[in-house]
Amino acid sequence: MALTYLARISLKSGDFDAAQSAVAAIVTQTQAEEGCERFDPHPAADGSPTLYIYERWHDRAAFDFHHAQPYTRAVFKQYEDWLAEPVHMTELGDGLA
């Protein structure tokens, strides 16, 4: 069963550019992972230091595999200093018909 998430990453103002670059650096690798259907980061349109990532995974195993990758773990390690608050993950249901 596919899993779809919207991750909200609220960052400290001075760390937004570094965080955005770190996420951008793993997009190609992430999208190439088996089981990754979508991994699309977007900055907030209101100019706030917030990133959103729309991600869809084939199943829980693919989602867990992604989070176990060294490049994903390295970004999470960097987030420890950059986050204004914990990352908020919202699981989304299937799309409306």
C-alpha cells in the first residue's frame, strides 16, 4: 500500500539556504530509490524559512529504506542545528476521485 506524506520543515532564518541546498543535493538519489514514487521539495510561498516535501512511497519498506540511507541520515544530522521546531510529517490519504 502506497504511503504519501507532506513534510513541513521549519528552519531558523539564517539556516534556510543551507537546508534548502542539503535537501536539493539528495533529490536525484532519492527519486532513483526503488519504491520512491515522488519526492518533491518546495519552499514556502510566503517567504518563511519553511520547506515542504511532498513524498510518495510504494510501501512502508521503501519509506524506511529511504530514511536509512547515509545521505538522508546526513541531512537529518544537519537539521539538528537548523530546525526551529521538529519536522512535522502529515500522512495524506488517497486522492479525491
